[in-house]
Amino acid sequence: MRRENKPQQRLVSAMAVFAAMALLAACSVRNEESPVQTSDDSPDIVFSGYSRDEVNHGVVTFKASAEKAEYFQEQRKLVIYNVRFEDWGESGQTLLSEGEAEKAIYYEDTGNAEFSGYISIRSHEEDASFETSALRYDAATQTLEGDAKTQAIVRVGDKLFLHGMGFFADIQNKAFAFRNGVSGSILNKGSKP
């Protein structure tokens, strides 16, 4: 099922912001907690209390924070725990979207990212939300993809509710689909639930 109206476009845009958050984290993680480790399975650097604010023309437009981050230099990988973001838009006056994930892994070589645990993205501007427990971002194709057996839920106000497995979103085309097990409801104007 493919949806392409405005609320879904804004939700996919919020997902793109969330995927890009992993990239931003790689650029400016602070608060080094421990020095280089010797074991191949141990992180080279551990960071705690990560936070990042993006400022445009003196206005905070984007905020991100994480409980902890681990950097693995040889694998060129950053693992971020309990990450949250808020997109305040160009004016910085209204919260447009927000999201969170229990775990995010960012791969420097490809720009790809994986999200796991509880994942939630909400577009306040369009009253739309997305929830799942596993999601991958492919930087080359600018797509988001859920596991074929992992449930994802999409809500847009009180008019659209969809859930299914095999979630797929094309960020450039601002469209999403479920590959299997999709069901839900769409209420038209004047319909009663």
C-alpha cells in the first residue's frame, strides 16, 4: 500500500531527520568518559551525556541528546544509546517533530544507520506518528526499511491508522509502504468511527 498525501510526506520527512541525527552525532559527540581500549570488541572511546543544538541565525532549530555513545575506530562505527531529537524548524518557536530510539548505530564509511529497541517519531505539525522496534537507513538510496517480521504502526490524527510488517520509506519521493501484513483504517470527512 503506498500513501502520498501531505501528512505522510511530513512523517517521512521527520524520519529523514531522525536518520540524519545519527550522522550529526558522529560530527560532535562530547564528554569523553574513557581512553582507548585494547580489546577488539571494546569501544575505543565512550562518551556520556551527549547533546547537540543546531543554531541558525541565533535560533536553536534542532536539539539532540543521548545517554551514551561508543566509538569503534577500526570499524568506523558509532553506537548511540537512548537517543532523542527535537526539530524546532527555522523559527525555533514551534516543535515540528521529535523522536527517540533505544539504540542507534551509525557507520561512518557508508553513512548508513540502524535503529533498534523502541523507536518513535512524531510530527506535531501534521499530527502523525510512527513506531517500530527495528529500522535501517540506507544513505545511498535515502531509504528507511523495517524488518519483514517487525511490526510498524503509522497514525495520522484520527483519520489514518495503519500497521504492518516490512515497512519501507523512500525519503526522496516522500512515500512509504508496508510489504506484508498491512491493515488499518482511513476515515473520510463526515465518517463516524
